[in-house]
Amino acid sequence: MTTPKLNMRISLGNILTALVFIVTIVGGYYAVKNNGEANQEDIREIKVSIRELQQDSSTKAETQALQSRVSRMEEYRDDTVDRLARIEEQMKGFKDQTQELNASIRQLISTLQPSR
């Protein structure tokens, strides 16, 4: 068996193959680098979107809490207005009763006083 001999001559094909290999490596490096930068930008945009969504959800929760509180206050106000209306009606009734009592007392006093 004979051992193969390695030919150490450099041909134009070898040089072109090496150049294509180098160009491919450099092109791949820049493609990966640009892709990584684009991914970083996408990640930043996603983080900003997440922050905005979190703020929106917390704002929505606060808004719902405020709306609930406002509706409770409105209910309390309506109840208070109804109570005040009932108190006014009772006060009118007391006023009428007081006037009737005054008239009755005057009439009683006039009947009890001797005629002059």
C-alpha cells in the first residue's frame, strides 16, 4: 500500500475557495450581529408595551375603585335627600299642629278670662 502524497501547491481554485469561505464567515457574522441588534430593539419595544399595559391595568383598577366609591356616595346622597324630604314633611306637620295648639290655647285663654 502506498501512502497518498499531499500536493502543497496553491492554485487559483484554492484561493477562490478561501475567499468565498472568508466572505461567508464575515457576512454571517454581520447578519447575526444585525439580527441581534434587531432582537434587542424588539425586546425594548416589548418591555415598553408591557409597562404601558401594567399602567393601564392599574389605572383601570383605580378607575373602577373610584367609580364604585362615587356610586356609593351617590346612593348615600340620595338616601340623605329622601330623609331630609321626610323630615321637612314632619316639620310641616309639627308646624300645623303647633298653630292649631296656639289657636286652641288662645281660645282657651279667652274663654277662661273673665269678660271685661
